[in-house]
Amino acid sequence: MVTCYLKYVIDPYKLNEFEEYGKMWIRLVNKLGGTHQGYFLPHEGANNIACALFTFPSLAAYEEYRVKMALDAECQ
């Protein structure tokens, strides 16, 4: 199993846009063979940081996702 970790710095003036982006990527990761674990915020400290975790059953599956993602119109 391979889990990817992404760190985001959120613009506080664009929270609605980040929410839309986040919901879109949950669907896209799942559509392209992964499992999106969701977005996580720190319980202390800066309130403009988020991370996302998404998992693939193998490194080969993750590499296949990256190829599909590069060709998928919705991912562009």
C-alpha cells in the first residue's frame, strides 16, 4: 500500500474555492483508482494549513493513477 501526503497552505480569502477544489479531488482520486482519506487540519497552531491523504494498493497503482490523471480532462 502507498499513501500520499499533500500539504496545503490555504488562502483565508479563498476558503470556498479550497472547499470546492477539495471535494473535486476526493471524487477524482477515487475515480482514478485511489482511496482519498480526506483533508485534515491541525488541532493547534496555524489555521491555514491542511493536509490530504490518499492511498493506492501498490506503487504500480499509484503510477497508473498519475498517467490517468495527466490525461483526464477533469484533472486539468
